[in-house]
Amino acid sequence: MVQLMGASGSLYGLIAVLLVDLMYTWKETKGPFKQLLKITLFIVFAFLIGNIDSSVILTNLLRNTTVH
């Protein structure tokens, strides 16, 4: 088992919270597609960076978007 340290897991957990918040306030949000595009581009960019473990990103995104 690989031990990972750092704040990247919690930061991507916060991004998942932003996605959930955007989903719940979609109609009230000004320019929701633009915000969704920004979040999506950030996630894609994070996968392109080689020094961040993608399993941490996926785990925290999935865990935090499925917990209500």
C-alpha cells in the first residue's frame, strides 16, 4: 500500500463539493455552463500533470460527490 501525503486529496474533495453545489443551484447560478467548464478544465488539467496521483483525485471526487 502506498502512503500519500499532501493536500491534493482534500483539494479535489473541495472541487467535488463545488460540483455538487453547482448541481443543486443550477437554475439560480449565473452562467452555470461557464462554471462547469472551468471546473471540468481544472480536473482535466490535474490529470495531465504527472506528479499528482490520479487515484487520489478520482477517489475524492467520487467519494465527495456521492455523499449527501
